[in-house]
Amino acid sequence: MSPSNLFDLLPKDHDCYIYEEILRQLDTTEVERKYSPKGQHA
């Protein structure tokens, strides 16, 4: 059985947590506005 969250597999002091925190603080509103929630045409 796989964990539901990949972070559960990593040690608590892994570098990815630093990047996750930084990325969570970024305002991505402009980027999200440029893309349709429906995806791209096939």
C-alpha cells in the first residue's frame, strides 16, 4: 500500500520542504489566469 502523501516518505529535514514553503507563498494568480481549467485542445 502506498502512502497518500509522498512527503510521508521523506525525512522531516529534507530540502524539499524549504522549496515547498517558498512555492506556497508565491502569488500564481496571473499564471493561473492564462490557462483554462479545461486543459488544452487535443
